[in-house]
Amino acid sequence: MARAATLRRLAPLLLFVGLAVLAPSVAAQSPGEVRVLELDGMINPVSERYLVRGIEDAANDGAGLVLIELDTPGGLLDATQSLTEAMLASRVPIAVYVTPQGSRAASAGVFVTMAGHVAAMAPNTRIGAATPVSGDGSEIPEDLRTKLVNDTVAYARSIATARGRNADWAEDAVRDAVVIDAAEALELDVIDLVTADRASLLGEIEGRTVTLPAGETTINTTGMPVVERPMSPFEQLFMAIADPNIALLLLSLGGIGVYFELANPGTMLPGIVGVIFLILAFLSLGTLPLSYAGLAFVILGLVLLGAEVFVASGGLLGAGGVVAFGLGSLLLIDERQAPFLEVSRPLILALTVGMGLFVLVALRGVMQVRRKPPFVGPDDLVGRVATVRSPGEVLVFGELWQARAAGRGDEPLTRGATVRIVDREGLVLVVEPAPSAPPDPISSTSRSEP
């Protein structure tokens, strides 16, 4: 009886200890949340960092599923490889959903879609076309094309095999630029399901078993809160300017702004705006497959166009600048890394012609200024008012000149008197009293004695 009474008294304590021990395991098995990440645009270093960070944060926060909603024309190979590596090593299940209707998973998007533990597409979407081509759609030289295609094929097959998908179709998408719609992708075992919306997707993958690095796990979406994690404002800005056309436009406007500041020191605003544009341009170029030879030509063109205004070359520097700027614009993007990217030809033509006209107008203004006679001379000084600074010197336009009184021989001038210039004899000004005339503002400025 005593033992039973003791057990009854200890029962609450034992229950509390048991719950405390079991609580961590129960919490670890809770479904967490569905973390939604969205990629609508190119796969570049900005979007790659956003998605990789989102996957890592989801795993650290105990999320039950990462859902990547995808609509992309493709992207950079290095960024795509970093992203797919993170997806293959993810500690949390990842579902890739090509949505909305009419969207695509093209080029690099093929690899990202196949790298998900679950691959899904909305109706009327498409996937494929991962063949390397040049920026204008022509074929890459045969030897280089063979290397690129073989490497990309091996990459595509390795991802498809890791996720148990159709590796032969993945190879066809690279070698033959095959494109298929959602229904055909499901039939060929490229994806796992076709579903109309996010809610349907979460319902259909309920209970699906996937393999993580730690072992198999079952996706449990029932009761999971859906939390969207969009890009930060800075990432959205970088994605918005991650366009070769915007980069070239920012680079051109930035160069013009800096030129205005150098031509008119102290104006401040053109220089500040120009530097900001240049910084944004280089941030944009940092997210693009850049050809450094093309960038060097663009910068050389801007330098030569600006130098034309300051150096009398007869238009030679300006012409060289226009040619260098146009050539650099054409070569700015490395088309081998992103064949779907290119600078708009009409934009290149408009900027090149515009920069040339700008230099011609600025050069005409400079030449007109150079043709003007010097401002300080006999005709300009005669009639001006000056201030006597010493018995034989006057101050006019901020300069000290030797002076003598008109018709008075060597009679010294009265210090502080206001005089009017009536003639000039070499470097000596001839002056007469001008008591009723106010002194020139510059002439009356205080100045230390020489």
C-alpha cells in the first residue's frame, strides 16, 4: 500500500518529465510550413543567391517544404550549377512548379525543374530548348559547340538520374533543342504531375516520399501554413537592372554625366547622377555574362568621345570613340554563356548616333569659344572702372595693372580712388578720375598687397 501511494504521488512528476523528454522529438516532427520562393526572370547570380539562401533558411527554420514557382527563359551556367547543387544537397524537400499558364522553363530552367524532388507544371506551359547557340541564333563553331554540348549533356543527365527522371529526354533537350508542353512532359516522365494551381499541387504531393541526404522522408502538407518569401527590395532592383540594354544605357548616361561635371566643375548634380548611373551599370554588368573585351571597347569609346571636347583633334578622337563604342556594345555580352541575351541592335544604333551628335554639338560650342577674342584686351579694358591700389597700380577684373594718370605726367595716383581706364600703352593703363562711377565689383574686392 505504501509503495502504491508513493507511485501515485510520483505519477505527476514522471508524466511531466516524460513530456519534457518527448517534446523536442514531437516538435521536430511537426510539419513546419511551406516556404514559397518565386523566380520570374533570368537565372543569374542575384536570383541564384536568393534561391540558395531561401533553401538554407527553410532548412534551418524547420520548414516542411520549399516550393519554387518558376518562369524563366534560362540563365548563366555557373549560377545554374550553384543552384542545382544546393537543390540536390537540400535538407528539406523541394518542389519546382512551372507556373502560371503560358510560362516556361527554358534552357537553364530545364535543369532547375529536374533538380527538384517534385517537378510540376501548370497546364499550357512548356519546358526544353537547352541547346547552346549564339546570340543571333546562328551556330557556334563546331569544335567549341561540341565541347559545350557534351559538357551540358553530362550535366543534364546527372541531374535527371539523381531524381529518377528521363535522362534521354534531358539529353535531347540539349542536343536537339527539344521543347515539349506540360502534358507531354508528364507522359515522358520529365515531370511528376500537371496541376492547375498551388493549392492543387500541395494536395497532390501530400504523402509523397522523397529522398534527402539524411534518408527518405514523407511530404506532409496537411495543415501547413504557406509563407511567401519574395526577393528583398535590393534584389528586386538588381534583377530589374540585370538586362544588357539597361546596363549599356546606364553606362552611357553615367559617362555623359561625368563629362558634364568635368567640363563644368562645381555643378555637382551631373557628376553625382553620373557616378550613381555608373555604379548601377557595373552592378548590372556584374550579373550578366560579360565580355571584358566588349566592356573595354565601350569605356574606350566614352573616353575618346569625352577627350574630343578637350583636345583639338579635328574630329579624329570623336570618330574613333563612336567606332569603339558601337563595337563594344555589340561585343558586350558573352553569348556563349547566355545565348538568349543580346543588346538590342536599335538601341546600339540610337546610342552610338546620339553620342556622336552630342560630341559634335559640344565640339561646335567649344570651337566657337576658342574663336572668340580674349576677354581682357585694349578694347575690353577701355571704359572700365578700376580701383587704385598703390600710387602706380590699379585693380581691374581681379588683376593688378601698372597705371598712370592721363595728361599728368608722373603724378602719383591716389590710393583707394576710383578711376576710369581711357587707354592702354603696352602693359600700362592710362586712367582718369571717375568720382561719380561705382567701382567694378571685382576690382573693389579686397586683396593683399603684392
